[in-house]
Amino acid sequence: MTRHPSITALALLFAVGLALAGCSKTTNDANKEDPAAAAVAIAREYQQAALAQDWRKMCELRTERMRYGTVEQCTADNTPSSEAATRSTPTSASPTTTFDPPTYADASTMPPLPSKTAASGPDRASTGPVKTEGTPIEVPAAGEHPAGWGVMLTYIVTWPSQTTTSRKALRVVQEAGMWRVDQHEDVQDGDMVQGNPIRNSLFGELRP
């Protein structure tokens, strides 16, 4: 008489198989299966680092081309002169030393970030959580920018006298197996009117 495995034994084997499959599935595997979700996660992390003025984290999440050098060089280039002077240890450093304003890979200049430390005045602002707006889109290569995913993010900026909404469009690409930001643009009101605002912002320099 042929003996068959019991139902309990089969169920146990099935459960073990599921557990092993779950353990072998890493976050990177999930990101490969859903590149849009991976691009959104990196874009949000990048924007949050920029708002928190975590320059090193921001530079780590940029492509090598967008960093214009090492992470350390990028961090120094993006650190405001007042912060750099505070961190500087040599006593012989000139108090008038200044730094060129940081620029993006497309030669645009980074806008000043709202200050969270000013006691009063127009420079004092707080920012809300970074959220995704719309659906990420695949974007083709353009100029020096490789193909990747375009993501639009929004966050609220609250000043003492007004509240505004900021929108950013980011191009997220794969570099050496990692997702990184290769382009970062402000989304203007005109970009929201017609067509896709992500595409309008990232390819704005290509429009006639």
C-alpha cells in the first residue's frame, strides 16, 4: 500500500518554503521589481536631506556627475560659508573666505533654503513633510542626463506671514546598481497647466 504524506506534514513543508522565500527576498530585489517605487523612495530621501540641510546625505544620494567630485567635495561645496567657518579649526583661516554658490548638473543655481533657526523676520520658515504628487513617469535620456524615472514632490513652507507650497521634479537614475538623483528642478506654475508637469520641468531647457 502506498503511503502519502499527511496533510499536516505537507502544510509544514509549505510554510517552511514560504519562510525561506521571504528571507531570501531583499529590499534591493523588491526595488528591482518596482523601479518606480524605488525612485520615489530615493527622491523623497534626497529632498528631506536637502530641507534638513544634511549636505552629506544629499551628496551621497546624487550621481557622481551631479556631485562634481567626491562626496566630501560635494558636501563642502554645498555647505554655506557660515557653517563652513564654524566647522573650520585652523586659526589662520581668513574670516572673509567665501564659497561659490552651489549649482546643479544643468548649471542652474540652488535656491536658498528657508532658515529654521532665525528668531524672527522673513528668513524664518518651517517645512512640512515631503509628499509625492502625481504618478512617477519614465523619462528618456536628455543631454548629459541618463534615462530614469521622474518624480514630483511637494511640501508646505510656512513663513510668519504666509504659507506656500513648493514642488520639485527629480530625475532618479540607476548608477552602479544604486538609485541616485541626477536632476532636481523647481516645478513652476506654468509647468502645471498643460501636459505632464514632471516632464515639463525636467525637459524645460529643451522647450523652444
